[in-house]
Amino acid sequence: MKSVTVRYKGEVQGVGFRYTVSSIAKEYPVGGYVKNAVDGCVEIVAEGKDRDLRRFLDNVAQGRLSRYISGVDVAWSNNLHSYSSFGISY
């Protein structure tokens, strides 16, 4: 199991980004959350198996959300919070 924090830069707020990410996450066995950051980015914190996390993030980056993304910062970790589900944080 791994944890990943991803910050998406661009025109990512106000376009349904969080709701789409939450919907995509339901297709994978991952836990965590997505939220708007005060600096205009959208942040994902997710946990799961490496393979599932990579597929989830690939789906986010290569799907219909890709047109809003101008930059991505990714940080992997082995520190887990044991999220039981994935949701939107406010």
C-alpha cells in the first residue's frame, strides 16, 4: 500500500474537477479525498496499491479533465492514513 498527494494546477476550480475525480475514484479500490486548495489548485490525497493508484491518476490526467490541467506535482509516500473510502473534502 502507498499514499500519493497530487496537486493539479491550471483552470481546475469551478469546472467540476472534484466531482469528476470522485466519480473516477469509484472505479478503483482507493481511499482518500479531493479538495480545492486556497491557491487555486486541486489536491488529491489517495491510498491504495501502487498499480491501482497509477491507473486512477492516469485516468484523471488523460481523461476529459486533461484540458484544464497545466501542471502536476506528485509526492509518493509510504505513510498511510487508512481511508475507508474516497470523497470530496470541503
